[in-house]
Amino acid sequence: MRDIEACSRAQQNKLYHMGVRDSIPRNPLSNASKVRDRCIYADFAPSLIQVARPHFSK
């Protein structure tokens, strides 16, 4: 969650143009992760790895 918070702060100008007006603090991220099923990440991770792999295999 620290990484998500740090990245959102680093890209705040881009996020602003996408409609995210404020930074994303850790507390709401933590609260959201408590109520969501972690199994969605099991489905999402392979897709994300497939997209990222060509960019990092060079």
C-alpha cells in the first residue's frame, strides 16, 4: 500500500487529469482491502504479468 500511495503522489498531475483530484492515502486503501475478496488478484495477476513481461525482458 505504501507503493500505491507513493506512485499516486508521484503521478498526481496525471491522476488529476483523469479525475482523481486528491492524493490516495493508505487508510482508505487499507480499509478497502479488508472488505474485498483477495481471490480477484489471483485472476488479475497473470494478465498483468503477461502485459508487463515484454517490457522487462529486454
